[in-house]
Amino acid sequence: METNKNPEDLKTNAEPPVRKNFIREIVDDDLKTNKFEGRVHTRFPPEPNGYLHIGHAKSICLNFGLARDYKGFCNLRFDDTNPSKEEQEYVDSIEHDVRWLGFDWENRLYYASDYFDQLHEYAVQLIKKGKAYVCDLNADQVREHRGTLTEPGKDSPYRNRSVEENLDLFERMRKGEFPDGSRTLRAKIDMASPNLNMRDSVMYRVLRSTHHRTGDTWCIYPMYDWAHGQSDSIERITHSICTLEFEDHRPLYDWFVEQLGIYHPQQIEFARLNITYTVMSKRKLLQLVEEKRVKGWDDPRMPTISGLRRRGFTPESIRLFADRIGISKSESTVDVALLEDCLRDDLNKRSRRVMAVLHPIKLVIENYPDGVVEELDAVNNPEDATMGSRKVPFSKVLYIEQDDFREDPPKKYFRLSPGVEVRLRYAYIIKCVGVVKDEKTGEIVELRCTYDAETRSGSPQSARKVKGTIHWVSASHALDAEVRLYDRLFKVENPGGDDWRDHINPSALEVLKQCKVEPSLSNTTLQDRYQFERLGYFCVDDDSSGGSLVFNRTVTLRDTWARIEKA
RNA sequence: UGGGGUGUCGCCAAGUGGUAAGGCAGCGGCCUUUGGAGCCGCCAUUCCCAGGUUCGAAUCCUGGCACCCCAGCCA
């Protein structure tokens, strides 16, 4: 007897097996040795000075994914220690993006600024221990004393002040008695350390700037190195995951918690994400926005979460991508084709299919009766029968894609050309019997065809084979639409260097105003996603309103013909 | 040439001394009323290089080489 498939294969929505990586190995070991009493507690710590991008998504999926898989927790913590660059707008967008990606921090929303009092208290402790001092050197002087990569630094002349003096000075810094930049509180470590981070790292600077949460309460603000580890400790984070460039900050991270004698989280570093044909630094993305090279943080050309969302990406596709790229410590640049594959993989399964003509050309079926309209059945998604079907109106005058007709077809061209038959999807087989051209320009303005009435889809004769199938839209029923075609933001794989902006792809956005879409799209809503058959995946842009429809092309379908023709 | 890292297929990435997973890309083929989707097959005798240890090395040792990060009162 024929047996059924393994029951495992019949499971739906089965989570893909969790990919192994070096961080999970560390967590597994820590669990075995009971290093953190069997807890797993991570955090995602963005600075609210810009919008999140897909590189952050990698980190979000890592941190929240770890918490999910190990039955632990992941906090959302804003690293808001530099009020001169941070804004509430960014806080709001970050929260929105993390939620949209499908993660939930529940009641664990924190800010480094929540800990300003505690951090100040810790700093006083270090001063009392003789491990921190107030330094009167200005920024330039500090730099001069720091030494270089190959030469040790020199001690600050203020390094050996008494505890009492340091306490007094630090208190007066806090009260605002000294001008911005005039003094700092520094850790007293080792000016000769080969690790520059250990050369008496600055803990506090005097900075008069209104903080988005604490307002003008403070005029001294903690530096990243001082705030981050202590915040992790306060939240009892177990694994503090950050990117590679913080690797040589780890000794300092460890030094602070050890001097304080407080709970000690473990910092682990991994390689940040790079993707071909785009840029991923907040600085560059900010420049693109400020220099108006794109329309905003959510421009669909941007690799920001909000840009990808507006472009039509699904959170599922981004999570799938995060799973597939893996986690490691080697610097890498992922081929954007992988991202696109994850996108198509998800969109293929979920998108309703619909017919739309982007570059219309009129087609008249000479032997089809005037005034007759047939309602033809069209499947909504061949991948998912539960999505049902719809009716599409068919009549004598249609629009088809300019690309789907060639007066002089090359080899292997399966579409319409004079004397050749093609199937109109869900409708009839037609043959081209004439071409009408503009007398002056010679441009083709209309195609004359005949149809074979026996070949209507679903009828017995419809089985007749023809080389190609093309999509169409009934001229009198079609809706007008604007379609925005997006492509990669840069012309080169790795837009680096000072001239990176010179590589911006001017054709990354092409706007089509004369598109025709099937009438079932009349009651669509913002963000709805569709597959325009044979063309790609599209979503309804936020600029759509009332009567006007605007679609964004999320990604094209894989196009083997384009490849053949190119070769 | 101080310190910290990384080098496994075009791009990611497993591999943890027992004889190189997987995905993407690419290339063939099947199937198809989307040139879509799906399916099948091919795609690293070799792991940056050179020595060494071992019955056996991508994994251990020694010595090189290449690339990345660090001299913000940014994070």
C-alpha cells in the first residue's frame, strides 16, 4: 500500500529550523554552565538619531529571536545620551518599525536617560574609589595627550586630584558652573594602554542641549561607553550583542562593571549587514534625505524599514532574509538578489493576481461583436485555492503591453506578432492580422486581431496550445493608474568613497502615468499588495486617494525572457 | 610598523581531528493558459599561503600574507 507522506511534511506554518550560529553556541554554553541562572535576556539599543534600516532589522531579529527561542526577554532601550542629535520623531518611528517587524517588548521599554541619576551615582562611586577624575583639558588638549596608535599617551596634569576636589568639581559640573566642553569626568585607567579606549576614557562631558525626555535637567551627559554597559547591568541583560567595531571597547565595558562591582553582562560582537547596490550608514542615509536625493526616510528606494514597508516589503520577507543570511564575525556584503528572493518567496504565496498594463497599446478584435461584454473567470492565486476567483470583463477593444508585440520578432519570441497566435490570459486565442501606424511618425498605434471563438478559457477547445500567453485589460472597463517603477538606488555594487553620491542610479525611480488596470482594483486600500501578472509585485502607495490610484513596484517577477534577450 | 578582529564556491554560510551542509546567483532539463511558481540535475579532490604534528588536518602547531576596526567631549 502506498503510504502517505511523513506527517512532518504535512505540518503547515512550521517554523523553519533555527539556524545555528556562534552566538547561539555561546548562549547554549552559558545555559549549560548556569552562568546567568539559566536566563536569556537581550536588548535592542538604538540611538534615536535616525530611522531604522535593514541592518537594524538583522539585529532586531537576532536579539528578539534569541529571547523568543530561549524563552527569555528582549528589551527595547533607547540609547539617548547625546541630545544634540536625538529627537522624539525618531523614537516614534523606531517603535513603529520594531512592532511592524513583528516583535514586542511588552512593558520593557527603557531609555538610557531613565538611568541618568543612577549613572551619576555610579560615577560618584568611582571618584570615591579613586578611579575617576575631573579633567580640565579641552578637546584638543585631550587629543594631544592621547598619544597615537604606536605611541603611549601622557597623563593629564589633573589626573591626581584628590577625591574631595574631584567630588566638588564634578558636582559643580553637574550644577552648570562650567562652560560646555571645558571639563570632563574621566576614568583613571592607563594612558599607556595599547588599546586607546583604555586611555582614561571620557565618562561625562558638559553639554547644554535640551534632551527630548529630560529637558534641561542635565548639562552633563554620559558617553556611550559609560552609559551602555551600566544600563545593561541595571536591566540585568545577559548577552549584550553589538557590532564588530565595539570589540575593542569590551575591555572598557568590563572594566567599568568590575570597578563598580555590579552585575556583569557579557558583550558579544557580530558583523553588521551590508547589501549590494545600497548604503547602510545612518550618516549617508541622513544625507540622502537632507540633500533631497530621495523624498524622505520612507522613500521606497531607501533601505530603511519605513522605505521597504512603503515599497511593499512584508515583515515576513525581512525576517526570512535575516534567517537566511546568518550571523558571523566576518565582514560581508550580501547580494541584494537574496533579499529579492526572500521577498518574492513570500509575495508569491500571498499576493492576489491581477492584470495591469503599464505601457498600453490598443488592440481591436475585428470579429468580436460590438457592445458585447463577457465576464471571464480569473484565478486570484494559483498558489492558494482558498483565495478564490473573480470576474474580469472582456470586450472588443483591449489594451495590451507594448512589449508583448513585435512587428519583427526575434528568435524565441513567444508573444504577439503579425500572423502569429497567442492566448489572452483567461480569455481567447487571438491572431494579429494588421498593424495601424501613425502616418507621420510610423509609430504603431493600434493592433488589429481576430479571435477564435472556440478557444475561450475553460471550454473544450481551450486546450489548444499556442506559444505564448499575454495579459490584457478591457479598454472601456480599465481604470487609470499611476505606477512608480523602482530599481536599485545605486549603479554600483559597493558605493563607497567620498564620491559615493556620484553613483546614485538616476533610473531608480520611473513614473508611469498612463497605466491601465483591471476594474477589480477599484476598491483597493492603502498598502494592499498585488501581483500584476507577468510583471511583478506592486502595492498601493500612500499617495493614492479617492479616484487616483498610485502603485509602487515592489519587485519584478523573475524574467527569463529579459535574460535571453540580453544574451 | 601598537592593539583588536576576519580569511571555507561569484555572494552569504555550516563545519569544533574521521575525509567539505544549505541558501542565493549561474548553467542544463521537465512542467506550465504568468517566459511566474513548482520539480529534477550540474556547480569547492579542497578550505588565504608555506611548513610541521598525526594513520588521518578546513579544524592542532609554527611562520607568513591579505583585508577590516580603533587616535569624537558620536554611538
